[in-house]
Amino acid sequence: MKENKLGVMPINKLIWNMSLPIIASMLVQALYNIVDSIFVSQISEQALTAVSLAFPAQQLMISLASGTAVGINALLGHALGAGNRKRANDVACNGLFLAVASSLACCVLVALFSNTFFSAQTKVQPIIDMGNAYLYIVGCCSMGVFVQITFERLLQATGRSILSMLTQGTGAIINIILDPIFIFVLDLGVAGAAWATVVGQVCGAILAIFLNHKYNKDIHLNFRGFRPNGHIIGGIYAIGIPSVIMMAIGSVMTFLMNKILITYHAAKETAATVFGVYFKLNSFIFMPVFGLNNGSVSILAYNFGARKRARMTECIKRVALYALAIMTAGMLIFQTMPQPLLRLFDANETMIAVGVPALRIISLSFPIAAICIAMGGAFQATGKSVYSMVVSFIRQLIFLIPAAFVLALIGQNTGNSDLVWWSYPIAEIVSLAVTLVCYFRLHRRILSHLPENGETPAEDE
């Protein structure tokens, strides 16, 4: 049986072969995030605030879809690396079942709790109304994003990252085209931005299904007589749930950070808007690194299944170096161009005054975050996603939020609200220390016991 390129192609070439299509599609996605917010900002600052406050809930849904897909990706990589295609097919079918079930659960939760979610963050009724309008649509019509992400991961796990790029890029481009039409031409306002998002996701999902059916020869989906397999679902969630929790922690952090800013920052809702704008802007820096991470998970998972330690360690080192270079460049952009970046969102002078120091201070943490993200791929690919979860929990809830709260109080008492942004570099330094401890533990207990160049995987019986 001819071995997949994930096990034989030179690592440096393979990293870019796998990652560049993902990076390209993620950059298009980042462009959509920014363009979407730029159009919304032209409605009003309150509209932009509403979408910013909706971000944690929207992020939570994407976290559930992406985290589950991490488990699917890792199990698929292990099965394909070991030459067991029947198990790979079973993993794919059960993974798609989980995607559909998760989407239905999100629909119910949004319908029940959306108003409570916004009321807990602000008392400004127009912001609450616009936030509900946006979240009802993206939450109750979330099937597209769940199916799209799942089928994209099936393509990535089998080495077809270019096809994965086409699906995500197509959805994002359709979204960008529809944004001004729905928001301004049809005069739907914030709801128009939500409908553009949903239509783009559904189009991406349809294309991903078609490409898997036509070109993905490593996986054959067959739902005739399908029944959920508890053992496989348990395996997906054993890897995926820590990733879901890790990403969901980010949603909780954003929610709490918005509360701190609105309560203690001198600029209140404007500070929360700046925080939301920061997330849109930083996606252009973080998305290439996440693309490298996603590409490396497929490479590492396959070679972990094939027991090829040398290829795994080389991949980890190279991805860490590339991530560090990208994030350092991003830090320099934020340091030198904060005002032009904020002007993209029709920022007034108050928003500029709040946003410039925020972008400069937070961006100091970028190079540190690069190493943590790169090593996180090794945790996910080897089934140790719990390490990534622990790092994320310690970073965002144990250090970042308490530090932000204390610094915000000090800033309120001293008249220096900019202090709150220093919570990011502080938390990132702690995160790096914990990440290194977890990686050395992984290397000592697992990686060091693998053969240098692997063993020949058994063919399918």
C-alpha cells in the first residue's frame, strides 16, 4: 500500500504543503471578520458594540465545532497512519453525527438564553436588541458552520488541505460579498450581517461535502444502518473535549473581560468595543499561526500513528520557529500602526485614545503566544489535549482575568485605565512556563519512547 505523503514527504516542504492552503483560507476568514465589523461600524458604534458582545457566544459555538473536529482529525490520523481505513471511515461517520447533534443543541441554547446573555453584559437596550437579533440568526442557523468545519477537517486529516482551503475561502468570500447587500441595500442592519454569515457558512458546507465525496478517496462515508459508536465517540471527545474546553475558556474570558471593561474602565462600552476590534485585528496575525498549527496536527497525528519520532520532533521545532517569526512581525505592526488600524472601524477620538495603548500593550504578548500555540499542536496530535486545556485555563482564567480585575481597579483609583491591558503580557509569560513543563512531560513519557524512524504500519485486513 502506497503511504500517504504525511509519512514520507520532507518535513519542511510538508509543513508548507499542508499549512499554506489552511493559512490562505484562514486569512480570507480573518478578512471577512474585519470587513464584517467595518460594515457594522458604519451603522453605529452601538451596533459594533452589540456584535462585539455577541462574539463570546459565537466563539463558543465555533469552539464546540472546532474542538470536536480536533478529536476527529487526531483519530483519523492515527487510523490512517496505522493503515486501518475501516476505523477511519467509522470515525468520520460518528464525527459528522456529533456535528449535527451539537448544532441542534446550540440552536436550543441560543433561543433560551440570548437575552439573558446580553443583559448580563450591558443595560443599554439598543445594544441588547441588536445583539439578540444577530445572535438568534447565527445561533439558530449554526448547522452550516458545524458541517463545514467537520468536512474541512476530513480533508485536512487526509492531506487534502488545498481542498479544505477552497471550502473555507468560498464561504468567507460569499460572506464578504453579501455583507453590504444585506446590511445596506436590503436595509437589514445588524441582522443583515448575521444572515450574510449564515449563507456563507452554508455555501462552504455544501462545497466541503461535494469535495469530500468526489476527491477524498481515503474516507468513504456510508450511513446505511449507521448507529452511533460509543467507543469512537468517547475517543473523539477524549481528545476533542479538552480542545472544546480550551477554546470555550476563551469565550468565558471575553465575556468576563467585557464585564470588567464596562464596569471599571473610564470609557466603559467604548473600551469593550476596542476589545472586540482588537480580536478582529489580531486574527490577521494569529490565523497564519493557527494555520501552521492545524497543518502540524495532521502531520504529527499521522506520524504518531506510524511511530516516526524524528519526523514529529522536526515538525514541532520548525513550526515553533515559523510561528515566532510571524508573531514578532505582528507585534511590530501593532506597535507602529495602531491608529490607522483603528481608523478602519470608523473610530472616533475617544476610541482612538483607548485603542492605541491597548493594541501596543497587548501585542507585546504575541511572540510568547507563538511558542504556546506551536507546542499545542503536539498535545492535540498525541491525544494529550488536556495539556492544552490546562495551559489555556491557567492563562485565561487563573491569571488573565484576575490580573485584569486588579489592574482595572488600580487604574480606576489612579486614573490610568490603560493598566488593564498589561494583564495580557503577564498571563502569556505564565502560559509559556506551563506550556514548556507540559511539553517536556510529553517528550519524556511518550515521544522519547517512539522509534526514531518508525515501524511499517500494517495494511488493512
